[in-house]
Amino acid sequence: MKKVGVLGGLGPLATVDFLDKFYRTGDACQDQDHPPVEVRFCTAAPDRSAYFDGCGPSPIGHLREAAVSLKKSGAQFGVLICNTAHIWHRDLELASGLPFLHIAEQVRSFLDNVRKPVGLLCTPWTVKGRVYSRVLPREQLVEPSSEVLEHVLMPAIRLLKANRFDEARQLIARVLMQFERAGCESVILGCTELPIIARVCATRMQLIDPNQLLADAARRHAMEA
């Protein structure tokens, strides 16, 4: 089995959600059947969106340090538990020498049999940084408007980080309704904290959980000889 390096803490609940899904995936019968995992919670890293908005310092130094630490710990590949931080995906690989699975690549594989277009719930910088549109044709994605990103999705994510789940869920439900009206049958939950609350939102659409897909891929990769 390969050792998995988890670069997380962006935020902590998303990382806990990933680990829960990782350990529930597969057919382990005892502790020893699980792949070894090394985790770094980079909660001290400056806020990604604030940096890109020009309102704070860069987190990349913290992330590089964590990636190098994972490599030194013996991790054979890594996963990055933040969609927006995948803007630095290649940077972290080059800085650490550790290959990282890409969250959007896992979604692309899943979407092969999903009817298009697909909605994308995410931060403004996941859109601006083309985390998904680099690997998916843009015509297959329905991205939120700038107004929705700034005035609905970002407030919802901040409420989530503050453990104000009911208020966050109400905002997310509004955006899901807009995607339904736009003709989407599926929506990518493109912020790793969104699956924590979106699953309880009433919608007819399929909610695609990149955290689950990344956990599944990491488990498969770790179990390969």
C-alpha cells in the first residue's frame, strides 16, 4: 500500500469530511487493512481568497512547507483538500517532489456519463483560477455570476466556517434553485466544505461531491501495488 499525504486544514471541517469518506471507502475488515496516512492541518495559512483579492498575505509558503513535510514523512502521493488552492497544484508538486491527485480531474472522470451542462458551486477564485474550466469544456459548466459568488456563495462559506450551518444552508438552497431554473440536472459542490451542508438541501438535482470522488481516487491509488 502507498502512504497518502493529506494537505488539509483549508478548512478543518473539509479535511475531517475527506478523512471520514476516505476511511469509509473500500472493504477493510481491520485497522491494518487501511493505507497509511499523514495529515497536515494548515490552519495557520493565510486566507486564499483574501490573498487573491489583494487583502492579505500569500498562503503559498505555508502550503509548500506542508507539502515538503508530507514528502519527508514518506508520503508517496498527496491530496489537497481545497478546491481554490488547486490553483497552486503544480507549484506544490514542483516544490515538494510529491505528486498530487487533482480534484477537478476526479470530477471530470465522473462526469463522462452525466448529462451536461453541470452547475458549479465554488469560490470566486476557483472560477477565476480556472480550477475546473482547465479540465472541463467551459460550455459544459454553468458558473455562478459574479454577484452570486460575492453576495451569496462567499457569505455561505463564511457562515459554514463559523459553524452557522442553518444560515449557510439557506443561502446555498437559493443558488441551487437558480441552477435548476437554468436547466442543470447536476451540480458540482466545488468548495470542499459545501458537501457538509448541501446534502440536506432539497433539490431534484444530483449533487456531485468532489471530496468523495477525491477520497475514492486516493483510496484506489493507495491500494495499487
